[in-house]
Amino acid sequence: MKRRIYWLMPDLASARRVMHDLVQARVDAAHIHFAGPEGADMRGLHAANVWQTSDLVHAAESGLLIGSVVGVVVGLGAALLFPIVGDAPQWEMAVALAVLGGLFGAWSSSMIGISIPSPRLARFQSAIASGQVLLMVDLPRARVADIEALLESAHPEARFAGEERQVPVFP
């Protein structure tokens, strides 16, 4: 598990300097994400993608669970009430419908979740809308203090905006 730290930069120039300093500090660019105002020129920055800015992962997980449960219920009903061959229940049908229900649920929910803003970033929406740039860095626990100290000393214009204790490795 990693920790995600949030910092608010006052502008894009500051964000570009922070990106340079983080790469120089050997933070993998794939773990650095910036979210800026709509239409901002994010050139030179590793812009946050749908994994960070939408509710995609939570929606897919929920859809997988709900779809699997519905698939099991429908599958059990079909296996007991409508056996395909003979009079014995077809338990394979329950398993197959559970898998199909889970896949369909995950797919359909992810299509909805991709259009919903991440609840994790809701507290930063007003700052981003006013022109600030949000920095999200995913770090191993051992590096958090060092990187925070670097940002505090090298970028007094930046403002620490919080930390999440458990960020899954994916995404």
C-alpha cells in the first residue's frame, strides 16, 4: 500500500517546477498526477487521468458485487426451476450466470462511474476552479516525510492539502 499526498500549487508554472523537482528526487513520473482547471495547458505535467479524477474504480467494484449477486440468484432459480437436461438441477448455470452477471455489472457500472467526479477530489474542486493546480503523489510510506520536506522547503508557494493513508497500488 502507498500513501497519496495532496498539494495545491498556485499556478501551472509552479506545478512544472514541482514536477521537475519530484523527478529529480527520483519519484516515478507515473506516480505523480496533476489536476488543473478545465482547459489548462498541462504540457510538461503528468496530468491526472480517469483513474484519479472519476469514480470509475468504486463503481466497477460495486457493479461486480451487485451483478454477481443478481447472477447467482437468477442462476439458482434457473438451475432449480428450468433444468436443461433431465430433472436434476443444473448448478453450472448458477456459476455461469454469476460470472456473467458480475462482468456485466462491472462493465455497466464503470460506464456510469467514469462520468462521476471522484469523491476524493470533491474538497479540491473550488481551488481547481479558481485556477490552482492539484498535485497528487503516490509514495511508499518511507518516502512521504522526505518528499513533504522537499516540497515545503523548495516550494513555499505550495500548500499541503492532505494525505490518504491507504492508496491501492492499482490505480
